[in-house]
Amino acid sequence: MEREGGGVTVAGRTAVPWDLRAETRRGRVPALLAALTAGLLVGHGLVPNTPGRLGSLLEVFLPWLGLVTVPLFGLALLRRSALALLALLLPAAAWTHLFGGLLLPGAESGPRDLVVVQHNVSDENPDPAGTARALAGAGPDLIALQELVPAALPVYGRTLAADYPYHAVRGTVGLWSKHPLSGARTLDIRPREITEPWSRGLRTVVHTPYGEIAAYVAHLPSVRLGASGLASSRRDESAGLLGRALAAERQDTVVLLGDLNGTVEDRGLDPLTSRLDVAHRGFALSFPAALPLARIDQVMARSARVDHIRTLPATGSDHLPVAARITLR
């Protein structure tokens, strides 16, 4: 074997020269983009939230960042770059670490399980009776509702009364239960900027066959996406107030059901996710109902495990209902 004219001669034949620098140039751009994607997935908490709460905005759509690998894979094949293909293992591993577990099937139900349903029913829902029947059809122990308007509230009450004889309503949020309730009270989570009447939180005790649990139902303020970024200051302030209430809760077992207007990755919900367990299985993208992009309807728990969360069929709301199975300890 000898070199000949810049190539390599093997058994009298000249092989095509392999240029490491050319190979690196071909795959440099997709490899760098793959590394950047992996960095954003793993280090999303390091992305600053100012200006425009960019960090929170990234975290709302964080699972979708994995789709970036699809065009990068095509580009790597087009450039015939082994370097780029190897680099794609980085975002694939990062996404699997963060979200792969959500794709696994939930554990089998056990004797200490509660099934709960969470739904923002919409204040413009044209069919509250049909919505109530659909939610009850899932057979949950608890049904938490938001955006209950005075005209529709009696309809929900009548439709759910037979299977859910116990209920508590405060402002525009309510809880219907198969098990007795006690000590229902309004939860003050109103941001300072809101001066008009505003009641979107309640706390009550549910007397289950397995013991008492404190149930919280909440509807945090909406966020808005505009030219200046994500407007979430009211939501974040309300989440902080709710987090303080949870920290002061004396009951060991707590369940939070609500339209929190944020995903569990969103740092704006840290006052809640730092104190409560979130779903371990299931994506359950709930909003918007016509094309679900994110789960902003949440079920969380303390001293209990949220084993699996899923969406239910669409109702007359712009949200999809979510159902979760909670295992009590």
C-alpha cells in the first residue's frame, strides 16, 4: 500500500481520498443545530425570562422541540454526513430523558385509586348538559370545573346530582364528588392588578374511603402571546399565592385540579410543581380543543401519585377534558 497523487493505492488501485475537513464541513451546520436543540431541551431553565418571558415561552412548547430532529435528519442524509447523524443522538437522548416516560402505559389500577376529571367548560359552552353527561360518563370520583357561569350552573348541578350528590362552588369554579365534602371555602388567588370581583379558587376536604384529602380547584389567569413576548405576570402571581396556600395546608394528602394556563415545564408554575407530584404517564394535550398543542389543564398531588393522565372526547368547550388516576399512599 502506498500513497499516490494524494490518494491511497491499495493492491494497485487508487481509492478515493477521505478528507476529514470536507466531512466536517458537510455536517457542521446540522450537527451544530442538533447540539443547540439538545442544549435547549436539557438547559431550558437557563434561558432567561427577560425580555418577554422567553424562558416560559420555550417551556410551554418544549416537547415540540423534538420535532426539530426530523428536518435535521433529512439534512444529514442529504449531506451524507456521519457527523450530523451522530450529533442527532444528543437531542434524541435529551427528549427521551425528559418526555419518554410519558409515552409508557400507566400502571394497573389498584384498590386505593381515585379517578378525577378536570375541565374548563368554557363560559360560552352551548351544551352544558351534554358536557356534564360526557364527564360523568368517564366514571370519576371527582369532577372539577372552571368557567361556571350563573346561567349554566343549575344545569351542571341537575345533570350531575344523581351520581355526584356532593358539590362545592365558589365563584366560577366548582367540585362535584361521589364522596362527602366538608369545610369548603374560597381560596384567594386574585392578582393585585385585578380589582373587579374575581373568585377562581376553592379548597375543600373530600372524605374518601381511604381517608381525608384536601382538594383544591383553581383557574389561574390567562397568558397572552404578543409582539413583546409572553404576558404571564398575573398567572405567575396567582400561582405564587396558590403555592403559599398549599404550603400551609395541614392535610397530608392534597389534590390540585385546575386550568393553570401553563404546562408543568413552565417555570411560572414552579410554586406548584415544586410542592406537588405531576403526571408520570400521558401527554394529554388539552388546549386548544380544535388542535391541542399543550396541556394547561393539570392534575397534581401531594402524598399521592398521579399515575396516568389522558384526554376525554371534546365537549362544547375550547378545552379538552382531562382524566387522571391518582394512587393514594
